[in-house]
Amino acid sequence: MKFIIGRKLEMTQHFRDDGMVIPVTLVKAEPCVVTQVKNTEKDGYVAVQIGGELVKGLNKPEAGHVKDLDLVSTLREFRVDSTDLQRGDKIEVSVFTPGDKIDVIGTSKGHGFQGVVKRHGFHGSPASHGHKDQLRMPGSIASRRQGPVAKGKRMGGHMGDAQITVQNLEVITIDPVKQILAVKGAIPGARGSLVLIQTREGKSIWQK
């Protein structure tokens, strides 16, 4: 299983040799360092923890955890069935090859507090006949007979800023020099946001 930590750059286009245009998202994936390898005997599961670029100061437990390694932060963990990686190994963007099927995990753009019209697509109230100041109101949310408001009721609230996984994307091109990965389609998050990339080995792949 291949995996790496990256940062979303922007969307652009890639032209195939036959002239077909493919929308791609560019991801900057600098070399990552393996900071810990977990096993079933000690930790109860198998996983590989890696550290990406240094973008913030580490707290004391994290600093002690990686004190014998290169400067890393942004620690993330990937579950695997088995691995040959050892602590201190480096993972570079060149481990991927064009055509690999991958999953991309990111954090969607935050939109703050939003009402039901924007958050859930409600139509709102009519614009006349006594509906002043009620155009984007949610309307009734329950009844006396029902009692408390049912769980999961669609109402206004915090929108976005959630972990999103986009599955079965394709690696189009790789630039080992600039450490840039071109992924077909869109991935979650704003420009500069952190994304986790992992291959779909052992998972069912959707076929066209």
C-alpha cells in the first residue's frame, strides 16, 4: 500500500497525447519520514505513522517522539495489512505511478453557520401573502403530538469543515523533481489544505 501526506495546490488541465483534456488537481507531496510502525502484538493493529513538512511547532510529547529524526510535523497514521517500512525510512512522491487508483482524504471548506436554504436546499416560503421576513425560515420543526424534535432533523447549523474522502481517483502524472502529483478530478479542501493520499489496494474498485 502506498501513501503520503500532501498539500492541495490548485486545479488545472492535462492534455493527453490524443488531445483529450482532463481536469486535474495538483498536490505538493514533499518527502515524508516514517516515525512509527505499529503492530498487532503491541498496539492491537498494524499501521504506519509518518510525518510531513514542518509547518508548526511540535509540543513536547511530539518533539520527544521524533527527536532522533529529521525535522517533521503533521503526524498522520495509515492502516495497513502488513508493511516492510522501518522507522526513519523516507516516502517520496515517486512511489506512485501514473494510473494508480487512490483515495484522497481532506477537510472540506468551512462555510460557518448557514440556514436551511443554503445548507439543505430548502425552497423557503412564498414571497407574498403575509410572509414578510419569512422567506428563508425553516418553518415548523415538530408538533405537540410528536413531542421532542426528532433526531437528525434538518435545521440550520455549522456547514463544511468536515473530513471528506473521495475514492477511486486516478494518478495522471508525477513530477519527482517538483514533488507534484496530478490527480484526476477534484479533491476536498481549499488551496494549501492538508490531504492524505493512499492507494486502493485490497479495496473494491469501481469500474466504468
